[in-house]
Amino acid sequence: MGMVYYQNGDLRQENLKKEFKRYIEPSMQFYEKEGLLKFDQETGFTRQELEKSMAQYIDFISRHLPAIFYLQAVMVIFFTLLLAAFVNRRRGDERLKKKPYSEEIMPWQLVWVAIGGLALTLWGKNRSVPVFYSGTNILAVIMPIACYFGLAAVIFQLQRTREVYRRWLTAALVVLSIFFLPSAVVFLSIVGLFDALLDYRRIRIEKGE
């Protein structure tokens, strides 16, 4: 997938932009007909700025399609395993029994995937567009995974905190997630990565891994 994107990225991207523009143009005409664009112009937001914002959004999406497709595959596998475990438990089979979420830990090998993505992003930022977006695609895939395990680590710590502090910390985490979602994702991703390396919860140590 990476090689196809590297070799044909520009061509595929141009075709995708044309498709997006073909669907966006009727919407623009509808907004203009309804007077919404006129309202935007009165507030200082012109049609040119709107088209520029849409073009930037299209460019961002088109360059990260590999990550989007890969994350879709990950989600399909994740929910398939959950469904299989649920069906097996209903039949009395415990072979696919899922461990408590607070005890899940990310495989430490995935930390190197994150490091590789960050290295490609930094190295290609001012040198190579394909290398840069290869790195950002890797980060776009690994961050939700690290965030998932980072949340497990945070919940584990909350469960071991005194009740009076647990409520305040939980409320702070909810507020952070609602009003500062990007910051919350970055924070939980970092927690997940460091937990995978250092095993703060001593999960691997207790199991002798």
C-alpha cells in the first residue's frame, strides 16, 4: 500500500481532488442561492476563503487515505474479536475470554513503529513530500492504538486512587476529553507509548514476560 501511494500518490490525489470538487460545487451553489455565502461575506469569510479551506481539507484527507483504510481494517478486526469472544462465552467456551480493560498493555514493539513514523515525518518535512506523508500516515495509525492502551493505563491508576481523589481526576479527564480532545488524544497516546516501554503497571513483570 505504501509503495502504491509512493509511486502513484500525485496521480491518485489529483483524481480524488477532482471528484471532491465535483461534489462540492453543487453545495457551493446551494449555499450561494440560499444566501449563506452572502452572510459569510458580511462577517469577513469570503467564498475564496471557504474554497481554500475546503481545498486544504481535501488535500489532508487524500494524503492520509492509507491511514484511514488501515484504521478501518483494524476496527473491523477489533470488533470481530469482541463479537467472537462474546459468542464463545455465551456457549460456555472461555478460550477467547478478554482480560479486564485496565490490564491491557500495548506490545512494546509498536513503540518502534511510532518512532519510525516520527522519524520519517521530521526527516521529510522540508525534504521529501512522500517521506513526510508516509510518516504522518504511520502516526495517524499508531496514535489511536496508543491512545486506547493509554486510556487503559489511566483507568488502572484511577482504580488504585482513593475515592475522594478518583472523582476529581475522572471529572478532569472527562472535561479534558470534551473541550480539549486533540490534547487528550496526544496525552493518552504518550501514556500508552511510555507504559508499553516501562510497564508502569508491572503487568509483564508479574507474568514473567
